[in-house]
Amino acid sequence: MLTTLRYALAQFRGQILGWGLGVAALGLILVPFYDVFMEQQADFMQMLESYPPEFLAFFGGDAASMATPSGYLGMYGFSMLPVIVGIFAVIAGSGLLASDEESGRLDLIVAHPVSRAALFWGRLAGFMVSAVAILILGWLGFSVLLGGSSLDVSWGEMALPFLPVLAQALCYGALALLFSMFLPARRLAATAAGLVMVASYFLSSMATLNENLATVARFLPYHYFQGSDAMNGLNFAWFLGLVAASTVLALLAWWRFQRRDIRVGGEGGWRLPSLTRGLRRRAEAQ
Amino acid sequence: MSDNMVLMTQGLSKSYGKVRALRGVDLEVYRGEIFGFLGPNGAGKTTTIRCLLDLIRPDGGDVRVLGIDPQADPVAVQGRTGYLPGELALNDNLTAERQLRFFADMRGGKADWTFVRQLAERLDLDLKRPIKNLSKGNKQKVGVIQALMHQPELLMLDEPNSGLDPLMQQEVLGLLREAKSDGATVFFSSHIMSEVEAVAERVAIIRRGKIAEVAETASLVDRGLRRATVRFKEPVDSGLLARLPGVQVLSRDDGLSVVLQVEGEMDEFIKVLGSLPVSYLDTARPSLEEVFLAYYEAGHDHKEEI
């Protein structure tokens, strides 16, 4: 399993740097900008109050809360991080095994004396370590300029909102992995998991305005995203709940991987219903 | 299963949806032999090999590889086996050497790197070149090396000479012979009869997911199948010969020459020929290819399901 983990991490190197530096860059811009924001607070508040409440709902608050460090970081940074890091998670999770399978490489890899369990958990561990590494880089980007900023946030407090982001990333990654074990193509699995992620973001955000949506949103991961509020105290129940849900999804994916055929050349795949194929068959039958 | 038996399947079956790829494959391969697995594209060769390595799960039947059920303990089987897939896919971003080191690491570092370099030299492969810059044949050489580099007890090779030039094909066949002389068992699939005839001691012919024949290569070739070319002094009714049991007309020229395939005893055939004005008679032992084709001609259905 350690060999698999080592090679998985080597494969994720580029993504860790790319996504990690991207999130860090967001922090490096946002933190110094807070002072400008405070200087121009009156104008910003006027601008924010002119926004429709539906728009503000996507950024997790109302105009009044934006002036606090937590509200400011939540609106401009942490409200979007689950989607940004979620894109990495969906791409990485759906391709964790399926990209090698689609290219035909998995056939030879599984023929080596590494159990399917070791391969699965080794690669999943590689994904998890990569997600943590991306968020550590991001946290450094958000924290390194705190000393020169009027944001009254310590490095430790800044680390707390990254934990709910991590839980979201694990959840979407595990979901994409599970889909890739059942669906015939990696791209389809990524699309399905991506749809869940986007729907989760929109429905959960809108649920703050429409109570009818709250019933549906309760079943979606973003509903349990604490964001920058975690600076005031991490909601462990939500965090652990999402980690537990990710674990269940990963266990289901593993159960499926243990039992399924390793595909090459489209074996075991299934095709979506095609109207033209049905008509063609009918024509051939006649 | 006796200790001498390295590979055994009984009633092995596998379907992909409605397509029945294997319909009860029975095979026995013994320690130290080179066993050729023959069949046209889609006959079930690859599916059989992939079941043996637990890459796909059979629907029914029993499988034992090196005395182990591959579904119960795949790692034990895979650790003692070298496998070359029919459709080899490698990591284009690595060099040949990095790719081979990856495979060695997946085996817990169990590879003799001096041996790897010897193999690369014999196969004329530059290990420093990136996979993406290698031709199909050179990628195949990487595949052959990874199957051999840990000197396994059992080699399962799916079309090992695919994409290789004739010189390299001979080199690979030589490597298989050497592996056998070092005590390994070689099970390889092919649809190139000449290479099977050159190295395999026994062959199985698979047709539409069932074993049509298992025999020693020499006996299969020798088995009563002859090709007879007959020229007559004057036009005759070759139907007299064609109506004999086991005789099939392959070609006919101007009523004076006829090429026939004769299966089984030739006594009756020669008696009928004796009553005809024969000016020339030549009989030849067919190649394994002709024996193989005979299984797919003479009324056999050519249509395969996968």
C-alpha cells in the first residue's frame, strides 16, 4: 500500500502545486485587501446593500456581517473554496482508478502482487494527502500576511475554516470515486459528481431564503459547510458527519471495486439508450 | 489437482451481458511446458487469461493457478506469475526504465536489474527513452521485459509477439525457451501458427469460447491430415474422390489437376486413385496453420461472438 501511496502522490504533485498555489494566491490577495475594504467600508457596504439578497446568500451572509473579519473572509474566500477545491476533488476522485482503467493501464497494474484493497486504499490515501497538502498551501497563503493586516485573526484561527473545506473535498472526492466504480466512463462519473456539487452549492445557498429548499438541502454536503464561521468555533458534529459520510461512500466504492471486472476495451460497460440504435435494429429486423 | 499441474480450469464460463465469451473451458497445463493457446480474434483467449489472473470474475467453473484459487488469493498467484496483456498500455510520461522500476516496485522490488539490462540489450531497447517516443514494437518489448524480469514460475503472455519485427519475434521465442529451460511454465496465446509451432509442446485450440482441441503440437500436425495434389492424364470426375469420407476438394484446375485435403486413413483414397489415370501425386504434411484453419472450415461457423 505504501508503494501505491508513493506513486499516487507522485502523480498528484502537479495538482497539489497548481491547486494549492491557486488557493494560496486567493489568500495573498484577500488578506491585504481587507485594509482597503475597511478604509472604503462605507462605499462597500452601500454597494453590498444594493445587491439582491439572493446574490448575497451565495456568499453566506448579509451585508452587515461582511464588515467582520469572519464575514469578509467568508464572503470573498471561504464561501467559494468548497467549489474550487471540490473541482479538484471531483476530477481526482473520478480518475483515481478509472483513468488508468480507461487507458488500459489498470489491467497490468492489478496483475501485479498488490491486492485490490491495497491499490484502492493506497490511491485514496494519496488523494486525501493531496487534498490536505493543497489546503495547507492555501492556509499558508491566507496566513502569511496576517501580521501586516488589520484582520484580527491568528494563524490557528485561520486554519479552522480549512477543516470544513477539507471535509467537503473528501465528500465530493469519495462520491466521484463511487460513481466511477458504477458508471461506464470516468467523464460521466465526474459529470454526475460535479452536478451534485453544483446543485448542493446552489440549493443550500438558496435554502437560506426559501424554507422549502431547506428540506432538500439537508441531504446535500454544502448544507453542512461551516465556512469562516469555524473561526468562532468548529462545528465538530458537521465536520465528523461529513467525514463519516465520505467514509461510507469510500467503503461502498471499495466494495464495488473488490467485486467488479477490470475493464479493457469497453468490456462490462453499458450504453445509454439510443433511439437511432432501436430504429436501426427495427429496420434490420424487417 | 496434481502438483505437476500448474494451471487448471474446469467448465470456466464468462459472459459480457448477452455475449457468452467462455462456454465451459477445460484446460490443464503442466509444470515446465510451453503451452500455446490458439484461436482467432474474439475466440476467448484473452478472457480466459484474464480470468486466470483474477482481473475478471468468471460466472462459473473452477480455476486453479499454481494450485491456488485466483479469486481466493490473487496476490499469491500474481506474485509467482509474469503477465503480458494483449493490449499493452503503459504510462507515456515515464521512460522505459522508470516504467519498469514502477513494475518492480509493485512486486516489492523483486527484479534483478542486471537481468533487466540484459533483456533490454537482447531486445535492442533503449531504456532511457520516454514511453511516448517508443514505437508499438518497442512498447511491446517493455511489456515482455516486465513479464520476465522477476523470473516467475509461470508466464502468461497474451500475443507476446504482437507488433514485433520477425527478428525480435525470434528473440522473444528464444526467451520463452530459456524461461522453460530455467524451469518456468509458459502459457501463451497467439493466432500466429508459425510461432506456436516453433516453441509450443502442446496447444489448445479455442473456438467460440470452448476448447475444440488439446494436443501435442507435433501430433496435431501429424494427425492424419494430408494435402494431396493430383494431376491426371485425362479429365476425370474428381467427385469420386470428393465423396470419400474425410476428403475435401480445396482447388481444381482444368479438370486435370486437383488439390485435396485428406483426413484420417489414406487407404480408401489411394484405392480410388489407383482406378484413375494419375500422372502425378504429391502429398504434404500441413502446417499447424492449415490444421488450425481446418477447425474453422468444413462447415464450422466462422462467426465469433466477441
